[in-house]
Amino acid sequence: MTTRVYLTAARLVDEAPHQDDLPAERVFVNAADVPEFWVDTESPSVPEVGKAVGFSLTRSLDIGFTRIVGTVERRVSR
């Protein structure tokens, strides 16, 4: 089951994945008037709302970042 994790205070960083990172299947940035940032993951261990979380890309993509870090704003099962 996929979980969409909406993040606040999100950052895209180019550093080695951490051991406790969750896999990021998809990363979305909606830069509209009300910006949103979310990550889709297949991991069953997404932290509760308000907790810090780290994600790592599931494969190397030359796009300038390998990790996504932030605070869980909300979670939606898809």
C-alpha cells in the first residue's frame, strides 16, 4: 500500500542516505499559491504527524538531491 506523506519544513539535500531513511518512490513539489510538498512511499513505518522523517530516493537519479527531510504534516493511504 502506498502512503502519501505531506511534509512541512521540507528540504532536498544531496548527501548519502541515512540508515533509518524510508524509501521515496515519488517526490512532488506543488509550487502554487499554497505550496505543498509530498513523498509517496511503500514503507509501512511512516512516523506520526509532527515527527521528523527522512526519505531516500530508491535509485540514483542525477537531479541534485538524494534525500528528502522534513516534518510529517499529514499521511494519506492510497
